[in-house]
Amino acid sequence: MPGTVRRATWDRVPAGLRSLAWLALSLSVLVIPVFDDTWVRMFFLVGLYVVLGMGLNVVVGFAGLLDLGYVAFFAAGAYMVGIWSSPVSPAVDTSLSFWLILPLALVVGAVVGVLLGMPVLPLRGDYLAIVTLGFGEIVRILVVNMTNVTNGSQGLYNIPRPDIAYREVDNVQAFYVMIVLAAFGTWFVTTRLRDSRIGRAWEAIREDEDVAGAMGINTTKYKLMAFAIGASVGALGGAIYAPFITFISPESFTLLVSINVLALVIIGGMGSTQGVVAGSLILIGIPELLQFSETRDALEQMGWARDGLNGAIHAFNTVTTADVSDLPPADEWGEKLAVYRFIVFGALLVVVMVLRPMGLFPSRRRTLEFEYPPEAEVAGGGGGS
Amino acid sequence: MALLSISGLVAGYGGITAVKGIDLAVEQGEIVTLIGSNGAGKSTTLRAISGLVRPRRGAISFSGQPITSLLPHKIVALGISQVPEGRGIFHRLTVRENLDMGAFQRRDREVGADMERVFALFPRLKERAGQTGGTLSGGEQQMLAIGRAMMARPKLLLLDEPSMGLSPILVETIFETVTNIRAQGTTILLVEQNAAMALEVADRGYVIESGVISLHGTGAELARDDSVRKAYLGEA
């Protein structure tokens, strides 16, 4: 039937089974703290990027504003905590409680979002992406140069851990729980917004900003709202990250963070929450995983896999007369893989994008964008109904 | 007092001045048409009325209230809706969602009833209610664009070339609907290249040439005018 959406494979799984799977997956986050600290640390980072991804999703996925400077808001949140609580903070002598700074960081994040959003209001698409990319760098360079506030490239260290019930939280498990709560909070707020009148305005703006205006939608207001909310969530992530890592410097806030967050949103499927979770697991989890000694050991046991790959290389060499050398010996290739993890990771990204161009868990809208690209739609103009 | 009155409007984009000082009035309950060839300044005039283009000079007022340079959403709130050139359908939203967008500013409980009214006006849209806008034919998209504009309950409806790219039979249907909408109490300002059809349904018409109003009269008068017949009705 024309116009019905071709369902993604996952959507063909019965609804009951699907919700059961999501429930199981959601509950599984509670099991993680019993694992080794390295694992919990890894899942903390995954959780952190889930929060950041959901924040960026509001801007990119819901409102369709391509923002390549998202790291600016992450930095704003982290530096709020650093400046107000690190003992080496040059501008502030006192050390405020984390729980006092946290809400302030959210507000400051939103304000920074509006301030960076205002000058880019008239820009669209590629131009918006380029300018926001510049903003991300400007914020990082500001942090380097405003030495009397940020301590410049030396960074802010010894950021105190938050207190819970008058006791300092010093284990990674507690941080993990914090980031999980933050992720659920963000999920709740952003999905409620998406399904509200505000979400509808974002949808119209993403589809066609001019027509949205003609429908009586105050595009300025709703675009700034998307920037503010996305930025506030970014700041939330930064505020939790700072006391976790206890040391922040401009080097932690490079373009790579923005790109990672955007990439995980795209890989997961733009506009979808499940996608953000899947994207973070792959983009953040796997590179971390490849560094683990357990992974290394496991790989060294897998000599057969190495032999298989070598066979493929030989075949490739015979067919193409190329000269690709063999993989390193079995007792070394685990270690080598850790060193070259970004190559493995890059290859994985290519595979995902080739097999599922709309992401792993596309939102319904995203599927439609691939079914009916805008250029193809106008063609039906001349003729009958 | 005219429902819409424009005086000395000058508007354009960048270095181009598309509209060079026009005066135009639309009375309550009228169908007024603005005809002219490609690039004469028709769409720019409409975009200036709905706030999508900022006028350089001149004044626009609606029910006696100045609306020059108001933001588009404020103008919609006052009761002016536009059917944009090229229809401006949200291609990935369903027909129902498109209609809902038209009622974005409304918070009353009659939106559902109004949607039924649109479906009564265009039964075709009801059949297609769950389909996405991009899958509709050109004629259906035009119906949707008009229906969506009506969802705002406008006092004045601006139509930008509703006949564009449609077959003669469909054009007939669309113009019939325009007459019906007026009969239900909505005033209409219609921009058209299809002068023959436009002058047939319009009470009054203006001819715009290179950004200036060159002729003005009742629909019948203009349809009889020699220069109009030559330039726009294709007669030798």
C-alpha cells in the first residue's frame, strides 16, 4: 500500500516481546555495579555519552539543527563544578557543595545554549554546522586563555567528590548510579517534550522552517528552546563528569567529543532513545573494551580467528596481487588490537552505516526520510489525484 | 474600512526590489485576485502581508490594525493564513498531522470538529488521513495545503498560485472550493498566473506588472479588458 512505512526488522518483532526486551535491558543496568571496577567505569562512560547523546538528540534529532559544537556545553557544566569546587580554582576561594552547583550548572548550560543559539538563528544546514563547529573551538580556546578563572591549560584538579549523606562518594559504583539516574531523568524529560506541543513545533521546523513560520509557529522561540534544553543536558553530563575524573583541562573538551556524540546519535538512529543507548555502547563501550586485559587474553585464546583472517588475507593477496602481511602472532595480536582500536572501530562504523544507513534503531520519522527523500517528493506535481 | 489595506508597499530580497510601491485593498467577504506574470511581484506581496518578507517601505493594516513588520506568528494569530507557493506540505508528516500543524496556535476544543469540516470539504483527504504528505498527488497536496490553512480559522486566506502544476479539471475543483470557502465567510486574496480562472471567481482584481499595479477593476471588467486579454488570456 502506498504511503505505509516499511518497518525496520526490529519493528516486526511482536510488541510484547519488544517491550519485554527493553525492560530486561533497562533492568540489566542495575546489575552492572557488581562487576569489576574497570567494567563499571566503562559503563559509567557509556552512560555519560547516553546523557550527552539524548541532549544532542533534542537539537539535531528533534529540531533538525546540526550542531557540531556540543562539547561547549559539556565543558560549561564541567567547568562550573571545577571553578566552584576545585581547591586550585583561581577565581573562587570557597568550595561549594556539588549538589548546590549542579542546578546552577544546568541553568548556566541553558544560558550558554541560548547565547550561542542567538547568532546562528538565521543559519541552516551546513552553515549552521560550520559555525557551531567554530563555537566549540572558541569555547575551548577561551578556557585555555582565561587563566585567571579556568587556570588555563594547567586545568583544575582535586575536584572534590560529591557528598551523599555527609560522606564523600569515592567509588565508581556511586558515580555509575548517578549517571544512570541522570540518563533516566533526561530520557523522561526529552521524550515528554518530544510528544508535546513543543515537540510538534520542532518537528515542523525540522521539516520546513519557512512553512513552520507560516503556520504560526514562533520559530525563533522554539529553536532557542531546543538549543537551551540540549545545552542544559550537556552541562548535566559535564557536571557529573568533573568530580568523577577529578581533573579537567581544555584537552578534555576537544572537537572529538562533539564528533563522538554526533556519531553515536547517527549510528543509533537519529531522534531515537534506544538508538542513543546502542550508539553509546558501540562507540564508547567497544574502544574501552578493546583496552581491557580480559579482552586481550580472550583474543589470544582465539588463534582460530587469527588463522581464518590470515587465510582471507592470503586469498586477497592472490586475487589482487597485493602484498598484505600476515596478522601478528597469536600472543601479540590482542595487544596490537588495543593499539589499533580506532581502526577496528572505524571499520565497524562503516559496516553499520552500510548495512543500516538510517541507524540501528531509527525513529519512525527517520525511516520516512529515507523512504521519501525531499527531492523525490516534489516530482508528482503535474497532474491528477 | 477594508479588512486588509496596503499602501505604498515596497519589498524585495537583497539587491532586488520585487514590489515597487503598490496599493491594494480587500473588503470583508470579498475574493480579490492579484494576477501577473512570473516575477511580477505577486508572491513577494503575499509574503510581505504574512510577515515572511520585511517590507522596505509602505504600510499594511488588517482590520484597521497596522501589521507591517509584525512577526509571522503574530500575523497568523490575528487571523491571516497562507497557502504558500508550491504548497509547502510537510512531506514526512501524515495528512492528519499536517492539518494539526495548521491549528498550532489554537488551544480550543473545536480543532477536531474543524478537521472534520476540512474532511467534508475534501473527502479525498479523509481517505488519505494516515498517509504521509509526500505520497499525495499534486492535487491532493493542494487540497491539504488549503485545508491546513483553514485549520487556523482565518479571517483572511492568502492563496499563492493554487492552480500551479494541476490539470484543468483539478484547477476547476480547487476554484470551486475557493468559492465555497468564501461562502462560509472567509475573505480571500488569490494570487494567480491562471488569469482566466482567477477572474472568473474574483469580485475584483489587480494586475501587477514589474512590481507596479497597472490595472484594477472588477473581475468581469478585467476579463473584458483588451490588454488583459492579450497579455494574460492568450488572445491575439
